[in-house]
Amino acid sequence: MKKKKMVSLAMAGTLALSTLLTGCGGEGEADQSAESAGSVAGEGSSAEQEPEGGAESDAGSGSGEKVTITYWHIFPEGDAFKPVHDELVKRFNESQDEIYVEDLGISFFDFLSKMDTAIPAGTGPDVAFMDLTESLRRAEAGVLVDLTPYIERDNYDMGQFYGWTQEIATYNDHWYGIPFAGGGRFLVYNKDMFEAAELDPEQPPRTLEELAEYADKLTKVKEDGEIEVLGFHPTLGNVSFRDYVLNRGSVFFTDDSKPVVNSGANLETIEWYVEMTNKYGAKQVQSLQAASSTTGIDPFLAGFVAMEVNVVDFYKKLSESDINYGVAPMPGLKEGENATQGGSFDLEIFDHGDQKKADAAWEFLKFMTSIESQQYWASENKWPSTNQAAMDSCTEFNEDPVWQVILEVMAQTKVTKYEPTAPNWWNLLAPELEAAQLEQKTPEQALNDAQQAIETAIENNAVLGN
């Protein structure tokens, strides 16, 4: 086991029990999966197949001693996704008698600060539900268990996950987390508002140009100038400037980690972004945001906005609403170019120097990320799995029109990778972006200043050996 280093785990930006639904496997299949995934006394536990650098895998040695592992996640009491998540943990615990998972749900907004405190102090969990895009930072710091020996020993197929998760999940060609749930973004729109504006509710905008045209037709302004309904705004929903950059096929860093924040393509994007941001007045939009924040209701669900870009797991809230909604891929610069920024949560094992617990934790990861478990998660929570084999093999997903859009989005998702030379680059770009939106700087000056700030940070980090 590696020696741990002190490390901040803060992420850069951010995040009903039944059988499996028809078309995604029945209860018997789920139980069978539980038996196989939770059986740690069978194949794969011999000394010849033990993970490299560790003691013989003996979590299921048949000694009669139950191994208890701790698991922290972001689903506390009251969270909409908790029942399904907890059912999976329960199924694992009941599937065998050699490992017990003791879980703790922590509010998403408190989760990272608790991890920041617990990991350096050695009081953190054995397994945690983390942001996959930041797993490289933790792997680099030496606080995670290398999963590659387990993967190779058990012939665990990492190819079953979406390709974009594999771009961000390895450090020095080794795996330190198993993707769990995530995805990109899609456009959601109010069909009744479309009809009122004499727009075809079955023909949502496909390009950014069409998006702007639709937004004008859908926006309603009172005689006193107050906005009653906003057709679209690029900051409302769950979306940021980086989504529009990736949507246009551009990047912030080259493959060899050179910053290109002020590229010509990014300049075009920020010019469009600022124009759309201020089209109906910043104060008007701020009032809509404030009203939404006060009620705790998303602007679209509150009826303030006719269209917005949101994360694909927004499907759950949509399905529980009374809105006559439609969904579509996020409009692109050209029709058919609908890539969006995505991300994934993953399950990671933290290195506490305890081989028994690491072995037990791996069995838990295998169960939670199995096709059956992932189909149950996605079906019940309407939050897509990053296990592509699970998504593609489920009849329900392929027959539901909303899921069809989500599957299309998942296949086109792109990611912004962790940049070790400038891990906090977004924090340098964000204030410049705000300055452009407030017209304190031109879009070009804002990007140039951000580029300079990131280049300086890279130079300073090199000097510090960071």
C-alpha cells in the first residue's frame, strides 16, 4: 500500500424498491448478480491471483470473521435518490455473510469538506462516492487503492463503460475508480409554451441559431418591461460556459496540457454567450434567478423559462412534474453537432493500509457497478449509468423517447480532464467570464487575461514542484 500524502479533495466546480423493470432483467437475475458479485470466497481469491503489492486476498477466506467496511456517499435522509441507492447497499449486505457495508449519507454541499478533513487525518471511509473527473488528483496524491490488479485478476471488463469515462479515469495507465452514474446535458422545453408561441412542440431547436430564434418567440415581456417568461438564457438550468465551448468542438487545453483559453473558437463562443446573457437585461435575469433560489424550484419547473439546458438526471424531476415537457440534444453550432460536457461519479477505495478491507471493498464495487445493479439504478432513479453495456441492453431505455435522447447524449458526451499543471484553472477563468458578462471587459480582453493568469499559475506550480 502507498504512503498517503496530505491532499485537498475539493473538486474544481461542480455536482422505490421493486424488481428490475421489464426489459432490464427480473428479480431473479438481480439476486443471481448479488450472489456472484458478493461471493468473495469463490474464484479470484487464490494466492496466484492476489492483487500486486498486497497480502493474500482473504476477505472471503471462510474464517467466519465478517469484514466491515465504511462507505460515504452524497445521499442523506430526504434525498430523492437515496431509496434506490440504499436498496443496492442492502442487497449487497444480504447477498453474502462475509462483508458488511456500513454507509453514511452526507449532504452534497458538506461532503467535500468532510472528506478534506477526514482523509489527511486517516479517519475517512474505506469507499466513497466521488467525482471521477477528480480521481486523478487523489491518485496522484497516493490516497487511493490501485484497482488495476483487481481488474486484471478478475477479468473485470472496463470496456463496458462509456469511452469518455475512460479518458479521465486512469492515472499512469492504472485505474483508481469505477464509474457509476453521470452523463451530459440536454435541452428541456415546455411544449405548451411552444404551442402558445405557434412553434411546433415536436420540432425543438437543433442549432444555436435556431435556439436564439425560438427564444425570441417564446419570451414574454410585460408593458412595464418586466420579463414574464424568458425563452432561454445560457446560465439558467445546470450549465456553464464550458458546456458551450465543448458543444462547439473547442477545448481549453490541448492534449499535451497547453492552455488555449483565448483561441479564436473560444472567443466566438464567449461573444455569443455574453450577447445571449445580456439580451434581455442582466437584472431581469437575476430577478428570475433570485425567485427560483427563494422557492428552491428550478426556473423551468417554476414556469419562468420556456427552454433550458440541464443535466440528464433532471429527467427524474421532469417525470414528477405537471409540465408538458419535451427533451432534445443540446443545440450545436451546426445541426448534428450536439456534444455536451459531461461527468461521472465513481466509487473509489481509500488506502488505509488494510488489505482485508481493500479486498472487501473491491467486492462491493463489483456488485454496485454490475450491469444488473446499474440498470436498477437508472430505471428507478432516471439517472443514467455510465455503464454503456447496462444502458444499451435495456429494452426500456430503447423504447422510451426521453431515454432515447439521453442515450444519444451519453454517446456524444465530452469531458474536461483534470490538468495537473493547473488544477484550479477554472477558478482563474470564472472571474474573467463574469467581467465580460457585466461588460467590465471585452470578451477578448477577458479571455486574454484568463490565458495569462493560467500560464502564470502553470509557471508557479512548476517552480513549486506542484
